[in-house]
Amino acid sequence: MTRRMAIPMFALLMTVVACTGQTATTGPSDRVASAYGLPPTTGVFDYQLGGTYSPSGTIDVVVRDATADPLQGAYSICYVNGFQTQPGDAAMWKGRADLLLHDAHGDLVTDPDWNDEYILDPSTAAQREGILNMLTPVIVGCADAGYDAVEIDNLDTFDRFDQIDVNGAMALASAYVEIAHKSGLAIAQKNAAETTTAAHEDLGFDFAVAEECAVHDECAAYTSVYGPHVLQIEYPDSLEDAGMTFADACALPDRAPLMILRDRGLVAQGVEEYRFESC
């Protein structure tokens, strides 16, 4: 699904500056671009979160879950759910319920579209410290496993859940960038199109992974900031709902150079539901 943002960019930029202590004129983007290898902008891209596989042809860029091994010979990006829990980790996180979002009745909050994912609450410094104690080993583990970069999902939970403090969310995002870079990894902004300028120039995200930007007419929000360093995924059901074909999406002038169509479940090759096309 596409995580969509509504917060005004000016307000977000001011929040980022307040959280990180950086100014809008001294962002780290130039330093980061030269220090961390970015994914290729030509070749074959694949998004393998629902099951890994090694097709007969060459893959140049691939995203895989942190629990999977990187693909040898490809620029491999490690998926980490940085603002929500993964379904298989629910019991572990419930043991640290103080780090999870609660509703007005004291019940744990789940994502309405992914009801087996709890929402992390980075609103306070103590909560951020606890979250980082849980997820820093995951990011470092991606580097140790041989990944080239990390993708942090669900940056926009502060916009979808009013109880989350935006300052805390941006501070946690900044910490993820620092951890990734210290581990020798580039780091991708995942979705959240309206945050691209602040995420890149002030927080230091190096490139973007964008789902369904053609459907939502927001690809330029990524490519105008990250240039060709955007990886784009579209899904058949959303394209159909929007009255578009994949060929229509491929013809858009602001699309990412590496753009693919995948099945919604991102299943492995050989499974009946598997879909893969590229422009």
C-alpha cells in the first residue's frame, strides 16, 4: 500500500530543523552522496519482500527483507520496518508495550490496513531509545550480512496516527540515517512523497523507494529531489482502480528510471500470483 502524507512541507521542514539541529542551508546531502554507494540507475530492479528467488537473468538492484540474505552480485537493499512491527515479531514487541502506540482506552493500536502490525511510538526520548535498542542490531545486521543499503518503512505513521509526535518521529528517522551511515549503508526514504526535500536535504536520506507514485501522480516529488535515484513499484490492482495500464505508467515523463510492476503480495517466482514486468 502507499503511505500518504498530508502535513505541509514548510511545517515539516521546520520540524526537521528543530529535531536535528541542522539548518536548511547546511544539509548533509552532498556529503552523503559521495560517501555511500547509491543503487544503479540502469539495469534490472526487483522487489522481493514476499519471497526471495534468483531468476536466470541478471538482477542489478534488489530489495529483500532483513531476515533474508542479500543477492550476490546485485546492489542489495535491506528492508526494515522502522515505525511499525513486523507480523512475526508481534510477541516480542508486546513485551515492550511501552514502545507501542496505545489508544484512548489503553489498547494497542494496529495499522488498519495491516492489522498484524503494531505502531511504534517514538514520541519521547525514552521511547526512541528503546526502539533504537531493538532495531539498531537489525540495521547493523544488514551491513554485516553484506547489504549495500537499508530501506526504512512507514516513515509517515505520525501523519496517520494523531497521537504520535511529529518531532519524535523525525528524530527517530534522523537516528536511523545516522546508524545506517555509521554502518556503511546508504539509506532509502520509503514513500511519504511530501517529505522528500526535508528527508533528503535535512535528514540525509540518500535515495527513495516509491510505491504507486504513478497511480497517485506524485513521481515528480521523488525524481525532482533524488534525480534518477528512485526505485518505483506499481501494483496491478491499484493501476486498474486508477484506470491505468502499466504501459501508461511507463510512459510518464517523471517516472523513475528503474520501475517495475509486482504482484501485491510480492510472492516468489513460481507462485501462481507472481507478477513481474519492467519498463
